[in-house]
Amino acid sequence: MHRNNFLPRPLIGLCSLVLLLVVACVPQPDRQSVAPGSSDLNEETATYLAAMPLACLDRPHAAPQGTGYLYERTASLRVDYESTRAFYGCYDWHSAVNSTWTLVEILVRFPESRIAPLIAEKLNQHLTIDTLAGELAYFAENPRFERPYGWAWLMALEAALRRSTHPAARGWTESVTPLAEQFATDFLPYVENLDYPLRVGTHNNTAFALDLALGYAEEAGNVPLAGHIRDNALRLYGEDTACALAFEPSGSDFLSPCLEVAKLMSAVLDTDFGAWLDEYLGQVDDDAFAALAEPIRLRSDNDALDTGQLGAKSHLIGLAFTRAEALERMAAALPVTDPRVQAMREIASTQADQGFAAMFEADYLGSHWLATFALKYLLAKTAGAATG
């Protein structure tokens, strides 16, 4: 009998049950202590964030809804999905991948934490030779599935696994690497065939995918891939000027089209980034930055929202985190004497505060993925603090 799509997979082993109880018994912090923008990443915050992907990693994607215009459709779970699929939870494929990335990054930084054994158990269940072979076979038959967003997240996951010192990390990495290498191979022609980048605030954003892929290429030592990504970033964005921040956001954005480009270019241009940014966004007292200082407007009455509206609301909550991360990354790439640095970090903190305060206002449509982008911000903030 298939499991109900709306119930989590039963936990396996007494250790899992005990650890979940430990996490559940962690007092829910007030909203000013749940890693707001002014705080640092610590074990308590990491445990709090890890609980969200742990709650959905074994929760199978919901069956497709509705009927076709001319044809009826039926759906049923694969009987072998737990042994032939790695990323079947957390609402959709890419969210399962980025949720796994979240757990790995937490394990990398807090390998002795109380949540670490449960994270390792989940990775042992999902990242096996068999499950990733099933994923690779699926993509061989569906080569455009999750391109480019899911591909980029899978590459980011492989990069994070390489950084782990956990005793089982080598096995997890060896399972994931073939799929990451396949995506890396297929990613280049996809990008090189783009006449124009996709400047959107949702999954198909080209700059976001390039940035994650560049991080993977550098971690994996894939020099040709890193070089091609840099070349294409310059081709697609090198001549950009005067990005219109005043027109952001659209109603379902979780990425800032302007800031994702600037974040990418901060990694590509190195010492030339400041001059490029002068033409792209100007100075922080220019009108272009005014919109970023304002909180994102969110409808508070969830009972009045349908599923599509609630999903859009979750995206806008996520936008607060992605704006904050981009600003931290940009600030870290500028000289410490640049007056934009402090202003960017202050705006980033304000944006992140709003994200943390609203994290649970979109129910499961938000909780299955927002921890990932909260963590991305905190990692960028920590890295920026380390470099001055």
C-alpha cells in the first residue's frame, strides 16, 4: 500500500525518534532570537533551521492536481520510489535537493551538534548508490527536467558534500557526483545557447544558476567549467547598466533580478566589481537603492488566500532572505572603505529580520524551503564578517 502523500515517512530507528524529540523540545525562540539579521549562525539557530527540511525530506510530493482539458490524468506513486529516488520529498524535486543541501551545510559547520546524527541518518537513507542511479536514469529520459534551477542546486549539494568531514561523507559524495558531473556537462551548452539571460525573480533566473554552478566548479576543481561560467557571465551581464530596482519586486518573486546579477558579478569581476557596480546600481543614496530599504509588503490574512496566493506570499518572504544574501555578498566583494559596504549590510539586516519574522506565515508552502535561503544569508553574513 502506498503511503499517504500528506503524511511524513515514519522515522526508522530509535535514534531518529529520540533526536526528533530533542529537536521538538527545543523551546521555540521569540522572533527576535530566531537568527534575526543582527545575529550570527550558531548551533541553536542551525538546529532550528534543520528541523524544517527534516520534517519534509521523507514527505512525498503531492500527486498532480486537476484534470486535463481533453484527457483525464491519473497518478500513483512508484512502488520502488524509496530505493530508486533520492529527492522525492519537500513539495518538489528542487526543494528536496536544496533541503538536502541545507542539512549538509549544517552538518559541515556543526558536526558534533545534537542534530548531526539524525542528519547523517537521513543522508544515509537518501544519498545511496542505488537512489542516485535511479535519478541519473530518470534524467537520461527527461534531460530538460529541472533545468537550470534544480541542476544548479544539485551541483551546489555536491560541492557541500565535498566540504564535509563526516565519516560517511565520501560515500554520499560518490553517490551524488555522477549526476552533478552530468549536469555540469549539460549546463555549458545550455548557457552558451542563450542569446539573452532570463532576468526573472523565479526559478529560471540565469544569474542564480550561474552563481551556484560557479561555486560547484571551484569546489570540484573543474577549471574549464569555472572559466566558461565566468566568460558567459561577462557576455551576458558585463555591459549591464542602471538596473531598475524601483520596478522590483513582481508579485511572486523570491529572487531579485537586479541583485542576483550583482551577486554573480561580485564573484566574477574581483577587483573590477566596484567600478561595474557604479554603473549598474550607483551609490546607496541614489534612488535605485531606495526600494531595498522598504519592507516587502505581505498580506497577513492567510485564510483569505488561495493556494496560488499563499505560494506567492512564501516567495516574497524568501525574497527578503535572497536580497539580504546578495547584499552581504556584494558588500564582501567591495573594499572595506567603500561607503556602500556598511549601508548594504544594514539593509541586509533589515531585510533578513523581516524574513525571519514571517517565516511561518505561508504554512507548508513556505516551511519546506525557506530554511535554505535563511541559511544562505547567514552563511554569507558569516563569511563577510570573517573577511572584514
